[in-house]
Amino acid sequence: MSHNTFGHLFRVTTWGESHGPALGCVVDGCPPGIRFTLKDVQDELDRRRPGQSRFVTQRREPDEVKILSGVLPDEDGETLVTTGTPISMMIENVDQRSRDYGAIARQYRPGHADYAYDVKYGIRDYRGGGRSSARETAARVAAGAIARRIVPGMVVRGALVAVGEKEIDRSNWDWDFVGDPENPFFTPDAKSVPVFAEYLDGIRKAGSSVGALVEIVAENVPPGLGAPIYGKLDQDIAAGLMSINAVKGVEIGAGFQAARFTGEQNADEMRMGNEGRPRFLSNHAGGILGGISTGEPVVARFAVKPTSSILAPRRTID
């Protein structure tokens, strides 16, 4: 299976399957001298870890990361310093329960990649989908924890903004609440928690599932990143987000709403700021013009389809 690597200067190759002994990644192109701790990586994995609420997969995985190469310990014994060589990280699987999938070993699950994998490769991993499982994203999180250290001052955050037919009230947006331990949805709107909870409880009791929208905002992005035509920053962002399992749509800035704007509404007007660089009066472009970052916050959203593992029976073939 090809195409397991993404990135240009900073390249990430992920490996492993949902029900294999382990999964992980190799980060190549990380500059030497980047300082971080194992806790920096583990903290990000702990946020992603499954089984933390009744609204997510109940698979129990500690997701303890091991860094196998590409770093040297600093004098304090805790800080790690990158050497410029490939950084290999591994996360062991401990709660595979492959036997749970025995009954569907010869059936194509509607909504899953079973048939597509079989017709392409002549073989498929029915135990959780193999590489098509969202379990693969644990390795991306580990790589992303290191990527965060490379661009000083840049802040990248994400929040859930819609679940099925229910949306947040953007006037209540609070980034601090996203990481609150009492917030099972990573929503920026505290008032949306009981709404989402009641809605999803009803969906679960019906044996079904719904999709969601997630918004990503990158602030303090240096202007000038990206290139016109085939090296566009928004092109790379869209490709990266679309490669996440179950993602079926990506927007940059105003996204599809821009198709409903007039030219006057869509164009982000500019004034000269006190710091000697242009100040944009709006950000419908999502911080990217002509494939190049403007220095404004880069804003992207992606749509996740409903999980295909549902209790309601669906027709298929074997």
C-alpha cells in the first residue's frame, strides 16, 4: 500500500493498523535543536485518547508513546533535543478485541471501506478496518506535537462547532472552555454541551450515529507561506484534512458560504495598521490569498461523516 507519507520539508510517514500490535510514525525533515519533552507529546495524545466519554468509541487505549530515535536527552534529563535525523515514535495497541469482528469477516459493512479495499488490493483487514480506521490518527497527533514546536509563536487550535443538526452559538465562543475536563465535546460554547448531550443520547438509543463539523484556527501564521498553482497553502491544508478517516468535506475561510456572497461582501478590505503592515477588516479568505498566507488567522473547517459502525441493520452482501 503506497501513499503513507505527507508533507514536503517536514514529512510524516504513519504505519500500523487498528488491530496490529502497535502503530506509529516516522518524522523526517525536523530541524535539529528543537526542544520538547515526552510530556509535550503525551499531553496531546491524552486529549485524543478514546474511551473518555460515552459519546466516543469505548475502546480503551492508554496511548503511551515511545520515542525510539532522532532525539538526545538534555542535561536536565527530561528535555529532548532533536538531532535532525528521523524521529520514530511508537504507540502500542492493548485493546484490539479482534474477535469482536469475527461475525463480519465475510461481509462488506455499508459505509466502511471494506469493498473498496478488497477490490483494489484483493485483501482487506476486517478487524476494525486496518489502515482505514481512525486509530491511525493517533500517530498524526504524536507528529503534530513536534510540529507545534517548529514555528515559534504560532498557535493552532480546534473546536467542534456542530453535531448533526445542532450548532454552537458563536457569540459564546470561549477557547479556554474547549480544553475543560468537563467538556466532552471540545466545543467552545458551554451552553451547547447539554444540547449536544441530549441530542446524541437520542441518536445512540436509536442505534444510529450523526456527523459533525470541526473548525481549526491557526494564529500568528507568518505571511508568505505557500506558493501559487500546485503548491497552495490551502491546497495542502485541504489535502491533509481530507486524508483524515471519515472526513468528507473541507472549507477554507468562508468556504461554501462564499458562493452566496457578492463580490463586495467577499472581498476582505484592508487598511494600514499601526505596525506598518496591512490590517484586514474581515477574513472571508481564511488567511490565504492566491495560495499564500496573508498573516491573518488561517481558518479551516472539516465535515466528518456519521460513523458507519451502527446498531441499526443495513443491507449488504458477502
